[in-house]
Amino acid sequence: MSKGVLSLKVNVVELGAVKTMQFDPSMTVESAARLIREKLPPDASLGPAKEYGLFVADDDPKKGLWMEPNKNLQYYMLRIGDTLEYKKKTRTLKIRMLDGAVKTLLVDDSQPVGQLLVVICTRIGITNHEEYSLVREILPNQEVFGTGTLAGPYDSRSATLKKTDAISTLTLGRSKERKMEQLRKQLHTDEEINWVDHSKTLREQDIDESETLLLKRKFFFSDQNIDARDPCRNGVLDGAHPVGRDQAFQLAGLQCQIQFNDYVDPKQRSLNIDLNEFLPKEYIKAKDAEKRLLAEYRNRRGMSELDAKVEYVKLCRSLKTYGVTFFLVKEKLPGKNKLVPRLLGVNKDCVMRVDEKTKEVMKVYPLETVRRWAASTNTFTLDFGDYQDSYYSVQTAEGEKIAQLIAGYIDIILRKVC
């Protein structure tokens, strides 16, 4: 056998046929695929050649990979006797929309998710595809607890004291982490959203054809017209879109008008209003919650369902927190050695600090003032250059997510400008 020849087994999956073929290691994958196609029997009933590709299989499905057409065979370090699969690159992908509808699309399994989203959004009719991403469902009952840190090495001479201190420190650490986790669940911040990685293929992320992914807007950049289909209601009710008390009841009144039409005195018509379906959790327990809700509902009398929907969306979009992605972080109090919970938000215009209890915006940093940022295992730091003398640093395990979000907005801005 010639030194420059690579002998490989080729499995034509659709035909169930395996044959040994010889290739020049320097030839491109595209040329190799063309050669395989030429060697097939004339009566082989395969689809168009552009739908097929070469695949290096592995016992672990996540490690199997599609070969890139413009790469040489030698790039993949193939050995004599290795098996290549010649098969269709298409697969089905189930996409769930925010309204619950599920669409099944044919996509290219060899392309990274970022490329697939262009095709997915185009087929669905979404023009601003760069603002969308896919979400995997979160495993139920997922708990995250801190481990605590012991103050120092074990000392047998004061074992009782140090053991007690260690247990106290451990318990305190876990208690604080539990409180943060409970707060995180209440606020529905971005930490609990399992975004699919745009740089990897579905296969590399172990997403098979049985899994359904949610198509969700990740970046709020486009200044689109007010649309009654805007899915902001869910964000208001589950806490992902923080609103103040006054706005919460105004929105609840509009929602009543949308669902029940004009207000009718309870003496004439029974209204079974479940506050959980109209108000964020933090405002439900107020003594006057139902009374205040009915007052707002009464004020909307005469408004059509469509007008109420448009008004609802308009009110949402007028809030400073609309289109903001939030992360629950810990920041150091000025002049004190104490960390407190805080909401750190990012949108197309700025980075903001928001009170996690009142949802009031405490500080806004324009996005154009961000000079640098750095993410480590448990911290995230922002440098605002001349806009602020000191760095802004927070404690969080989601630093990489925050960094990707800021980088994503800046990337969209640069593309729009160019």
C-alpha cells in the first residue's frame, strides 16, 4: 500500500452497506464525500448530495462529530481501518413557542446552534434572529447549597471549641446559601434559564430528537411596534420581569378587563378571581390586594380586549426594567465588611443595580461606559473607565453568563452600526 493512501471503512447508513475505500489524506472532506457518492451503485436511491455529509462516529453520541467540508481528512487524525459514516445531515428538532405551540422542523445536525437559529427564526417569521436563543428545560427539584469554609486546621487541644466553630460556620454558610436560593427562585432570574450554547452543535450538547427546546428572546434590542402578542404577562407574574406595587395592580386591572370584559358589581355577577393569576407573589398577601385589584379593574370599564392588551404591553415597555435580564448577586456594602443580595440587570442600554425587595432601580451605568469586564469562578467585575473611579465587583457564580450577555449586546450594537 502506498504511503500516501488512507484506507477507511465507509458506512453508507441509508443503504446499510459498508465498504473499504482508499483516500488521499490531503483531500478535502467535500472531495471525499463526492468520491464516495461516485462509487455508489447507479440504482442507489439517495437524496440530493448536498443533504449528505461524513460523520465520525463514537460510542458516546456527544463525541461523534460531523466533518467540515473544507477541512482535509488528515486534520481529523484518522487511522487506517477507521470507519466513516456517509449519511443525511438533517434531523428533526421540536421547538416550543411561548404560547405553548410546538413546531417540528428539519435542521442541519452538522451546524452549530447559532447557525440553526437563523434558519429556525426565518421559517417561523422572526426577523431579529440574533436576539433569540433556545432553552433547555431545568431538572425539577434542583438544589444548590454552599459547602461552607472552616476557619482553620483542626487542633486536638481545643477540639471541642474548634469543632463547634466549624459546625456553626458550615451551618451558617448553608443557611445563607439556602436563603439566596429561595430568593433566586422567587425572583426567577436568568441563573435558572438553561440556555443552549450557540457555538456547539445539538449533538455536542446531547440534545436528541425526542427533546423539545423553548424558543425565547434573550436580547431585547429591536424597537419594534407594540404588539398585543408580546409575552410580557408571564414575566410579570413569575417575577422574571420585576414591577413595583402600583404598576403590578395597574397591570392586574388590565388583565381582568382582557379576561372578563367590563366590570360588573359582584352583587350582580360572581367573580372568581385567583390573585395568583393576576399578581406577582410578593403582592398577593397584602390585606387590600383584592380590593385594590377590583378598583383598578373598575377603572378600565369600556376598554376593548385588544386595547387592553396593547395598553398592558405599552405599560410593561414603559418600565425601566423592561427587557432587562437579571442576576441575583451579592455586593459589598460601602464602608462595611458585609455582603447583601442585589439584582444586577443588563439590557441594550445599560447595566443596572436594582433593589431585590422593592424592585426600585438604584443605579444605572450606560452600556457605552463599560470599558472592560472580568469573570472568575465566583466573582464578576466591571470597569467603567472615567465614568466611575472604582471598579464595580459582585459575588456570583454566573459571571460567565453576565459576560456573555454584555458581549452579546455589544456585538448586536456593532453589527447594527455597521
